[in-house]
Amino acid sequence: MTNMCSYVKEWPTGHEAASCPDEAPFICEAAEHVLGGGSLRSISAKWNRRGIPTAYRNEWTGVMIRAMLRQPRNTGLRQHRGVVIGEAAWPPII
């Protein structure tokens, strides 16, 4: 089972969610799906059928997909308390 970590701000070890190597392909898949005209609900349903859980081992919802896709870290930006504070140390995903 794949571990999605995009909905977690920080792992207990202190690593940021953006450093999760399993996350990028799913973010790209969701972005391509939505930009291609697919709905947030349909990508969440697809992931739930495939058994891809959130970091908290829950099922995905359209609201969660939207929140994941809107994260500045996906474009290589760092955020602190909701404010973009500069470029991140990791490369952009989308």
C-alpha cells in the first residue's frame, strides 16, 4: 500500500511532507486529471478504489484533493503559517 503524505504538514521525524518520495507521482496524476477536465471527486474516488490512503489512512475526498493541489510546496515554494516565505530546498513537483 502506498503512503500518501501530501495532507500532512510534517512527519513526526521532522521531515516536511514535500520530501516524501511517494507523493510526487500522485500530485502530478491529480493535477493532470483536473487540468484535463476531470473532477476532484472523480480522482478521489479513483484513488479510494485503488486503495491509496491519505497519510492518516483515511479515504480521499474532493476537498482533500483540492487542498493537496493548492499547496505552495508543490511548486517549490516554502510556506510558514499560511504565508509563502520563499523558495524551497526541494524541486517543484508541478
